[in-house]
Amino acid sequence: MSFFENTPLDLIYNIYSSWKKCKDNHTYIENIYNTNIILNNQINISNNIYNFEKDIKTNKRTIYFDKCYNLNIYINENFNHILLVNCTNINIYLTFRLISGLDVINCKNINININTKIDYTEISNSEDCNYVYNIIDDEDTFINTNNCFNINLLINNFNYITNHNYFSEKKYFIINKNYLKCYDNHRNEINF
């Protein structure tokens, strides 16, 4: 007996509608390599143009990159979130805002040049990543790292983190133009 056998049709429709809306707000880019990608109100992959659904604004859309390598990604529009999973040798040029943030999971050699405000960054199980923050303002930016190796944060032309073992345990960072603070998993401040 399945869940749907005794479920009213309106509930099934609502579940499907919610799933479809969530699915439609996510764009998956998988197994793309050796090219440039430009994200704005369309996706441009090697000068091939792909349109988003017309009824969804880009600032509500999440872009999910999976198993991609050797890419230059230019983000030229506000998006909700960007996820990179299992990617290698990626350069991201971020000039427009990400509403909820950026996640980098199980990746290697990711270089991100951030020229806009970004509220949240998650870096998990990744190595050899460089984050260049060119704009830091009075508002806090949160960075969460877990099980990472050789992660560098370059903030307003000053390299704060270069220790190769520094991110082996979970760490939290809060940065703005006045300070950078680091906390361990128990929320104790760490001097570095």
C-alpha cells in the first residue's frame, strides 16, 4: 500500500505543486567542462544560450553545479544561491549578489573572486580553495568551514588565512571591514 492510495487528490496535487515549484527554482548544470559559463537572465555555455523558465525571477533561483571541471563562471545577475558539488578547477567571478549564499562541497581548486556583498559561504570537504573578498562592508559575512584543507581568505588585499591545516576541524568566521573573528565548533573565539 503506497502513501498515495488513501490520500485525497487535493493533497496529492499540493504535494506535486510544491515539489514542482522547488524543482523549477533549481537549475542543474552537470558534467560540463573546459568552457566559460555566463549566468544572467539566461545561461550562456560556450555561446549556446539556454533560457530559464519565464515566470521565475533569477533572485529566486538556485544554480547547482555538479561534477564540472575547468570552468570560468561569470555571475552577472542576482541569484538566490549557488552550489558547487564534486567540481574541480573552477574560477567564479561574482559581481552580483547571492541572496542566501554560496556552498562549495567536495571540491578541489576553486577560486572565487567576490565583488559584491555575500552573506554566507559554506566550504565542506574541499581543498585548495581561494576566496578573494574585494568588497567587505559594515555588515557581517559568515563563513563556515568543515573538514577542509588549504583554504585561503584574501580580504581587501590582505591574506588572513594561509595555514594548510587550519580548517581541518569545523570553524566559523565572521568578517566585516573592521574585523575577522574565528570560532570553534563550541562557539569559543580562536586567536590566530
